[in-house]
Amino acid sequence: MRLFSSTLLSLVLLGTLPTACCSTTDSASNSCQGPGQTPTDPGGVQVTRIGGGELNAAGQTWPYQLLRLEVPGRAATYAQWFPPRKPGVSPTVMITKPYDGISWTGEAVDAKWASRGNGLHPDDSEPHHGPGSSPIAFTPTTPEIISGEAFVYLFHDFGVLAVFGRFYAGGDLQNDRDDMNAGMRFLAQASNVDTTRIGVFGGSWGGYEALYAAADAPATVTPRVGVALSPLSDFAQEVDYVNRIVPSRVSDPAMRTRYQQFFEPYFRRIFATTGGDPVTTSGTDYSRWDAAHLVDQVQTPFLILHDDWDTLIPVEHTRALASLAPQRFTPLYFQNTGAVNWNTLAPDHGPTLAANGSVAITLGVGHLLLKLGAAEQTLLIPHADGGVRAWLQGVRALQQQDRDVRDVAPRLLELTDPRVQMFEATVGSVQPGAAFVAAQVNAVWGTSFTDATIRAALEAGLPTP
């Protein structure tokens, strides 16, 4: 259930690759940041700095720390932490990283997977792996890569915490949930974090982690805003989807087998926590792993982006979640035209979301910046040249089919905020958000809005085709 990250657009904003220095697994030799800058432990999280370095980009430097976070009775969690540089307290974004392979922990499991390298490998660090188990994909990362993804927030003087779920290391659902909770507990004790302005961001399995990070967050650090791309929000429904709905949609035996092989490693982790298939296995417990639980526990407003042809995590999950608590879960659906053929549609997060990945990141990152940024702060939101216009052309085609696209105008309206400057590095353009949005809308709908009139127009909805 892998999904693109915000790395690409962060590097577009940067214009050049960042560099990092002083990475080490020996905390005694880490001279980039003094030990006094690592927060103490007022709330049961033991924090050990096992490395660090700094991001050098755009003529500036941002120190980071590589941390082990330990909550009593739980396995260790690992995170990369960029403390805010400004005096006082600052907004902070927590990024969920379920799959990224890290090699700096000192644990044998990370060394083993790092030696294997990028690609498909046996899922043999998971306790229930055995004959017939499917392999999993391993994608190594480095502090430099994480720094590139963090840059868009660091540039705005935010702190950034990347929390690694380490799917490849085994474990179960509860272990992943514990990892995210350890990250939130860390933010609760970090003295330079504005605990009223915390955001959380994740996609796919990381979207599940983002939702549950908010659900379990200590009251003092309840995130102000969350963004989840194609999140898994109901595990009972996901098992039902794979085991019963997919076979009803997909008649091709080879494609059915492909689904089963893909989901097998996920089901091992799900069943290790819940006890098995909720329909065929007695004694299972999904009470803490469904939409009703999220509605009861999540106080954070979330923007959720989802493709209506997502074959990994069906869009019905998000529709159900949003219908239960529309004041808390705001969806944006990437809709497809034409008729779907489930026998030929590959298991992925949907063709329209894939084609408009840069747009999803622009809207998601922009939403976080707008909700967390200061009232008078200039917000530089990256975009890919032509991306928003191409997406809107598809939206107009949906209008012509009488499809409901009322969820689009509010997202465009956000980009017209007076604080926003839209940035595109490949052509070197920077322009006010209102002027940018007016130009895109005019080009697609043939209108003549200006930066002074586009906000009022979008408050009434999109133009008619």
C-alpha cells in the first residue's frame, strides 16, 4: 500500500538537492547538536539521541537528530527530528513513514534489510512468516532523503518529526500504532513545539498511521490538522473487501491471485492483533480498528484525498468515515471517467490520483501550511508546472457527465489565501495564490476572473462547463 511522498515537491521548492553532514550512530561523536537540546522525559518516553547531522539548503542550515524513543513495555520507535530553529515555540509537522528502510538504529533487523537493498525480499522478520508467505518491498532511505521531504516545512520555520514504522521489521497493527503514539508523546515533551499547532501527514498505510496517531495523541498535543492520502481507516471492512468484494468484482483468476499475494503480508499483521478474519474466525476483536472507533477518538479535522478507483483501499472507506463525522473528515475525491474494468485495473491507489500525484501533494501540503502558519506569514506552496490545470481539465470533464465535484472549489479557495505564494522551480515562477488559481480556472473554463474576484467566485462553487 505504498504511495508517493512529498519529497518531489519539496525538492522542486528547493531547486537543488539538499546536503546533510555529520550523520553518525555514535552519539558521543555527534557534534552537530548539543545533548542539552534533546528534550527531557516528563511523560514516560525515554529519548536517546543515537546520531544526527544537518540539512544544508538554500543557504541555510537545519540541524536534525536521529532518535530512539522508548515507551515502557513497548518496542523501540525510531524518528528523525528537526527541532524548530526560532526562539520560543513553533508549529510542527509529524510525517508517518511506514516503509522507509533505515540503517542507523544499531538493530540487527535494520542491518539485515539494509544489506539486502532495494527490491522484493522474503518477509522473514515478521513472526508469522512461513511457507507460502508473500515477499514485501523494501525501500532504503537516508537522513538526506528525509531532509528533502521535510524541507518544505523547515523553510517555513516549522519543526518536523519523521516517525518510522519499519514495516519490514515485522510486528503487527498495535506495534505500528505504538510507533506513532511514541512520536506524539515525544512532541508532548519537546519544549520548543507549539502544542496548539501540530499537523500530521501520511499516505496509504501511513494514512492509517496518521489517523491513529491523532486518535491516540495525548490531550496536550492533539493535532490541529491532519492530511491523509488513501488511508486505511477500517480494518474489518478491508478484510471483507479483499476476501469477498474483490472476488465478486474480479473474475480473472490470475488477478485474484495477485490481490491475495499482495495482501498476505498485511493480513498476517492485521490478524496478529485482531485474531483473524472477522467473518470466519470466532473471538476476533476489531473494536479499536474501525471507522466507529476513529469517529469516537479522533478530534483532529482531517483532509482525506482518495481515488474512486483505488483497488487497494476502496474509496468506500473514506465515504463511510466522512458520512459518520462530516465536520471532522473532509474528503476530496479524485474521480475517474469511463467505465471501470476490475479485471484489468491493477492493484494500486487509482489512476487519477497517480496521474495527479503532484496536485495531491500541493493540496495536502498547502492545507497543512495554511492551518498551521501564522496569520501574517508568507506561505510558499510548491506545485508542478501544468499539474493543477491538467487536473482541473479532468474535473471539468466530470462536470459534463453531471458528476458531483463540489469538493474541488474549497481546495482551490484555500490556495487563494492572501498569505499564499505559489512556487514552481522548473520555470522559476512565483505568483500570488489568487492570481495563480484565477489563471488556472480561466484557462479551463474560459472565464475572466482576476485575483480580486476569484475568491468570491469560488465561494459559490466551480464555474459551469
